[in-house]
Amino acid sequence: MKFLRANAPLFPLERVRQLAREKFGLVGDAKALYSERDQNTLLREADGRAWMLKIANIDEAPEAIDCQIEALRHIERVDPGLPVPRVLLTRDGRTTGQLEAAAGRRHVVYALSFVDGQIAAERELPAGLLRRVGAIQARLGRALRGFFHPAAGSRELLWDVRMAPAYLPLLGLLPDPQREVAAQILDDGIRSVLPRLAALRAQAIHGDLHGHNLILDNGGDIAGIIDFGDMIHGALVCDLAAALGDLMAPPDRIPQVLENLVRGYNQVTALEADERALLFDLVGLRLVFTMLVNAFRLSQTPEEPNYAADAGFGGWDVLCALRALTRERFEELIDVACGLREADTAPAVAQSLLARRKRLLGSRPYLFYDRPLHAVRGDGVWILDDTGRRFLDCYNNVPIVGHCHPLVTEAIARQGRILNTNTRYLGAQVLDYAERLGAKSGGELTACAFVNSGSEANDIAWRMATAWSGAHGALAQEFAYHGITEAIDAISPSAIRIGALAAHVRTLLAPDGYRGRYRAGTPDLGVRYAEDADQAIASLAGAGLKPAAYFIDSAFMTNGILEPQPHYVAEVFRRVRAAGGLCIADEVQSGFGRMGEHFWGYQHHGVTPDIITIGKPAGNGHPLGVVITRPEILDHFVERTAFFSTFGGNNVSAAAGLAVLDVLENEDLVASATAVGAYFRAGLEALQRRHPLIGDVRSIGLAIGVELVLDRLTLEPAPRETLRLINALREEGVLTGSEGVHGNIIKMRPPLVFRREHVDIAVAAFERALTLL
Ligand code: PMP
């Protein structure tokens, strides 16, 4: 194997400047750029135009350089819109010049326009951009199909797939099992791929589109494709195979990269059946070449740090993931991308799950995202789908201490092996748990009733309240949600699809300072909103009813995550109590530190409720609901009814609940929610400054709402854009949801183990998704 050592020329900058001036008439700032083999200098002229002056490696064949230059000139003629470098002629009208080196040898020198921007290798490319990259690559292929240069056909290029036999002697450089797998791929390649390759359409190809040769502009779009140094005459599909092999890292992105890159490519140049059939093998060969070239370079020049770094890059991990994906699935994804299968792009497994779901669980599946996620594993802040892709979970408030927290899963498993029965036997765990919850609530709220869900907790709370007050009227926030039982559904206006509010229910205005009746700047905003309770209570009285209870979600989650308004809740509580009702803090959303700073959401409002209900986060996913109240309220209730829930407070549930409290305390997650929430907010506010679609950013701890509007003055809601953004974020690997009466608010409630690094990932995804929306 011919291996070119990386002895780049190193002329003094002053000499380079002189060369630029004399040969190309270029005057400006000169800056040396890193190149492995050539000496590259960036020259920026006073008018801003920038050029790359290249002093080629002394061993570089002049005809190979001529081939690149002529290809660029050809592209400029046939497809001037393609973003590739332009060739600057010398002052005497030639494409190259020469520079004398020692011993009478000469370097070829030439100048290309410099493509400003960032290399794509530093980012994960979103779906839309991948499609555009595919389309640009296909256009590049089209532009080159009429191009001829003898050097393209005669050169021996390391990366040419036809070189596979030359790689066999290098296999020994790989450890097992890499060696065995690589040997098999090379062997199959030589025996069955290369003969078929010879029958495919062939032409001059760029052949080396990877993250370092793809330049992005500030908006994250394609600024240019550079480096025509690996141009060769070969099968057109090798261009796409090389890009796939190089852009598919990290491995969890394989399906996404594959589908989108191929889709974009195929829209410009339809792939032929024989090409599609070879793509899997060609990508495998490219990855094996990468592994062997890196291993070889490292063995030859162990002192070169870039080779050591590259040795771990791409190849093996991606190859393993590719094989795990299977050839069948790979080809299926290609077919979908090429429009040869169902227009619906949902993968086959998801499709069949969806069909079964409709058959078994009702015709109206209530699912997230246009492309529903097939979740198969959870891990901290991550959810993994059936292809192994990781999604950053910004949405789920149930796994409050992170998906599958080992302390919680261990507690559940341990208790499950010992005993799991009900509260009609004596047991200490449920009492320990009740004591811990009571201590969190402080004061008089110390008596617990155990159930299995938030809805059940609210249902029991409602029964306690009607029993205690003897009244039957209910108060809740407009567009509130409290659960699914018949009684609670009636006080969940956001769940109404058909019909009107029940006769015993009145709603209170949501204290929304952004788009509500009273807006930020109104004096005593909280008190003004609270006055609405007078009208609601009077309306109940008009129907001969008194309020038994007022339900409040302290985070106002369904109202779009509203920040606490001073005095609002205290003023409503005062009015409700004066009318004889109890105040029920539904902490299903806001509790367990979700809002940072305090354990309970109501503490942000400076009030103490009569009853607290919890569900979702209490068991970190294990079904667990609790009603916490004053002993006299509970006693009053149980004296009148034989209250017992078979599963409520069972040993395993209690063990899960205790473990969740332990983790919250041990990992100091409430404080973390405060700090990380503030950091998240700052990131979103920075986005708001750049993206007019973001009308408002609200957050309390890790309860976060981003309200999208079409017009910041009229506040016209943007529900369609919200859905598009949520779906785009899902494609970017970030899970969020929508909320609000207009459906124009992005709702986020990540597990409290969310850290700053996760915020950075989420904000970067927002940026990309918003830019491409
Ligand atoms: N209350 C609130 C505030 C909720 O958000 C929910 C669920 N989204 C419930 C009660 C009902 O809880 P569950 O689904 O566990 O019955």
C-alpha cells in the first residue's frame, strides 16, 4: 500500500504573502491553516473576499491537482449554483503556478475561493439538513457526469473500494473481534461486491463527502463542499456510500442519517435497483477501510496525535450498529427513502404496533408525534427507541429521579421478592412513608390515604371534601386537568371533547400575565385575578350550591405553565374557605421539587392547603397515589365509609415511594431543579431573542413553558408551528410536548436529574429545529 507521509511544506508566511501577491495579485491578511499534506494559507482581502492559497505537497502528482481544478471549473460552468470553491487564475491566466523548493524540485501552487463557515463534523445534522446534503451530493454527481480527466481514471486512490484486496495484508493490525468481522466484509466485498460494481454507472465522483468537507453557514445550512482531492472515476453510488459511512456516526443516528440522506439524494438522482442492492455492502467496506487506514497510519506514525484520535473514530462502533440494524432493515429504510414502500415512513415494526394498538386499545390512539416513538428502554434523562437511538427526555415528569433509577428499581425488586400485600395487614413501610410525606408537608398535614394514581387521589380528596363540607359545588381553573374518574373528569375542563361543563362546576380565570385578562404590568395582578373567585362562588350560589372544594395545580401546567402571581392563590383560598370549601393542592404536576426551591408547588404561593394529592412522580413510574390531609378530615371521611384500596400503599409501592424520597434527598435534586431550571430558561431566552416565533418563556424550576406566537404584538397563537416544532425536535432526538388552550405552548418537565449538559443539547436542538421550521 502506498502511504504518503504527512510532510506538508512549511514556507515562511512572508514568502507565502509574496507568492500570493506576485502570482495571484492577492494582497491581504494571511493566516496559516492546518493541513496534513499541503501548506494552506487563508488570505483575506480588504474587501472581505477570502482565498485559500495552496502550496501542494512535493509528492503530489501535478495531474491529480489539475484534475481537481478542472473539475471545479467544469462545475462552475454546468451548475454555477453549486456551492464549491472557485478557481482563481494566476495573473498570467493559468490555473496553477510553481514554487521552487530545495534540490530543484517544484511545488504546484494554486488558489481557491475560501468557503467561510463551520465544519459539519462538529454537529449532529438534523433531518432537513441531511436531506439537503443528500440533494447537494446528487447535484454534484450530475454536474460531474460530463467531466473527463485522464488522472481521474488512472490514479490509485486508497479510498477506492476497488482497492479492497490491497487491504487484506493490513487485517493483522486489528484486534479481535474487529479483525474477524473486517476480514469477512473484505472477503465478501472482493468475491461478490466488486464484480457487481463494475456493471454500475460510473463517472468522475467527489468521493469524500464527510463532516470535515462539508461547511455550514451561521444559520446551520450548507455553505459549501470542499476538498476534491479524492476525486476518482468510479461507480456513482460510491459517492453516496462514502458519505453514509462517514456521516452515520454516532451509531444511534444510523436510521435517521440513512433515511434522510438517501431521500435527499434520490429526489435529485433516482438510485437504480443494482445500486440500492449494493449500498449496505459498500457502506460496510467504507467503514472497514476507515478502520484499517487509521490502524495503518497509527502503526506507521504513532507520534501523530490525530491518527491516534482517529483510530477510535467512526469505523467499529458504527459497523457494529450497522450489523445490528441488519441488512433487511437497512434496505427497508432505503426503500422508504426512495418512495418505494408505503408513503408513511413509520418503520414496519412501529406500523404494526400502531395497527394492533388501534385494534386492541381503541380507534383513536392518543400518541405523541407524527412518527410515534417506539420506546424500549429508559436510562436517566434518556429514552431509547427500538433502533437504539437515544432521545433526551425533556417531557416526562413521572420519572422524577430519572428513568429506571437503580435505587428505585432495586427497592421495587427487593420488596417484590419479600412480600407484597395490602394495608389490611400491619406493616411498617407504608407508615414510614406516610411519616416522611407528612414531615415534608409540615404542620398539620400528616394523615395519608393511599391509592394508585393521581385521578384516584383527587377522587378521594373530592369525596373527603364533600363529606367534610356537606357541599357539592366544585371550583377549578379554566382548562384545568385533574384526572379521569367520573367526579374528577367533571372538574377537568381541558378534557372535555364534547358537551359543556357540569352544572356543579365553575371555573376561575387562569392567572396568565402574558395573554390573560390582566397582563404583566397590571397593579395587584394576583389580587385582580383572585376576584374572579367571587363571581364563581356567586354563580354557584345562584344555582343553590356551595363550594365543597377548589382544586389547584400550583404549576398551572395545562394553562401553559404560569409563574406564581403574588397573592393570587392566598386570595382565592381565603374566598373559598370563607364560602365553606376546602382547598385541594393537586401536586401531581408541581410536587416533589418540580418547581425547584421547595418540595411542594403550593409553597411557592405561600399557602397551606387542606388536602394534598399526589400521583405521577411519587413512585417514579410505579403506580402510587396519595392523599395527605389533616387527621380530622381523614377521620371524618373514614368514619362514614369503609375506605380501602387493594393496591394502595402495598409493600412494593411503599418501598418505591421511600426510595424516590431517598434519591431526591441524596442527590439534592430540588436544589438542582432550581439551578438547572434557571440555566435552561436563560438558554431559551437567548433563543427568544433570535426567533420571533417565541413569544414568551416561562419557568419555575424544571417546569418550563415556551409560548409560540405568530405576532408578538397581537399574540396570535402558533399551534401549527408548535406541532411542527415538537415533531422536528423529536427528529432531533429531543422529546417535548404541547400544552395550553390554544395548543401553542411547548411543555417541558424533564426528570430532575437533568443537568446543564442536557440543557445544552436541548437548546442546540431547539436552535436547529427553529431555524429549519
Ligand atoms: N392531576 C394533574 C394535575 C395531572 O396532571 C394528572 C395527570 N396528567 C392527574 C391529576 C391525573 O393523574 P393520573 O393520570 O395518575 O390519574
